Amino acid sequence: MNFELKNLPERTGKPRKTGLAMVMDKGLSVREAEDLVSVADQYIDIIKLGFGTAYVTPHLENKLAVYRSAGIPVYFGGTLMECFIIRNQFEDYLRLMDKFKIDYVEVSDGSIDLPHEEKCKYINKLSKSKTVLSEVGSKDELKIIPPYKWIELMKTELEAGAWKVIAEAREGGNVGIYRGTGEVRSGLVEEILWQIPGENILWEAPAKAQQVWFIKLAGANVNLGNISPAEILPLETLRLGLRGDTLLHFLNPPA
């Protein structure tokens, strides 16, 4: 850090098991990726190449090399795997990950109908050689999953071999664990945390208000995802109480 400041919340260091920040790269150039890691590599734990952007990103191998040289794992968006599955090209997807040396993988069913037993088979198979993040929740704003079902799905997917389960929100933060307005479905989140350890969940929280809500609920070391590259440093200030939204929440008054 650039100077000393007392009474800040303690943050976990890399490699982290909690306090993770997953950044969503929706099409950064190689130069932009270099700029990102030059200022924020110590705060970024994982980078997701959102949805199917890996297919259309120019100089993909060069960009992956930038992230790899910074020690930041990268994975393709779960929607891309769904695109392969629905076309009966799962083995091609395995070869794709090997070609680009991708060691993390997201398994999701937010856009296609995939029997849960089959999804868990994918998780189990992939977990033998990859670090698996499985996403729970639908991208369809009209599909409301009751809390007991979220809990059941998360438990089963963790048992199948997922390293973390991702609570769906999309990049807009307006489905899944959020209402269409972006407001957190607080009752749902609290019921999930009653049954699933928070360290096993990565909450998608693209909006500042959502990040603030989770930090106030679960502390500086809550796992958050779908963070915009431009918001990774501002998120760290929220975690440390260096922004008005959380300043008083973390401030320890003098004795």
C-alpha cells in the first residue's frame, strides 16, 4: 500500500480461498488487459471471458498470455459451454480448453434446459482435471427458483465436485438473486447462507449497491463476481471501508 492507515478490515491475500474477486472481461483488447493487470493484478483472483466472447475476440492467445503471466486464472463463460453442449460438441469443448491451456471451467444451465443429473455429471467429469465453478440460477427473469431449490442445487453441485457455486445475476445484475430492479432478494440470500457456507459461494454483483450490500452482510472477504474491469479498484476500497458507502461500517472507534 502507498501509506499507512489504521483500523482497516483484514483482507485475505493471494492465493485466496475467500474474498475472491472475479472480473468479467467482455472484450478487452490485449493492451487493455495489460493495463488492467498493471494496476489491479493483486486484487483480481479470476477472470471470466464473458458468455461467447472468446469465439470472436481477436488475438485471444495473446490476451490469455497477459493474464497467465500475471498469475490470474482465466475461464470461458458458462454460456459458451452451453453452446457446445446443445450442439453435441462437448468433446470439442474439452479440446478447446486444452488448446488454450484453460484450467478453470464454468458449468451452467442458465440458457438451456439441462437435466440437473446430467449437469452434475459434467461437473464431476471436469473436476477430475479442472477447477470447476458451477452456476446456479436462470437467466430467464420470469423463472423464479424457490429458496429450497437453490439450496438443493448448490449442495448437489458442490458434492459433484464444484470448487465454488456461482449465484446467477447475469452481467446486468437483474435476475437470479436480484429482482428486475437490481434489488437483492435478501430473504433468498439469507436462506441460502443458512445452509451453504459462504466461502463456497461466489455472488455475482456487478452493481456497486449490490457489492455494498454483500460486504455489509458478509464482510470484507465475501466472494464477488461479474465485476467490471474498471470497478475492481473501487470494489477494493469498498472492502476496506475507504469509500463512503462502507466507511462507517468498518471504522473501529477509538477506545
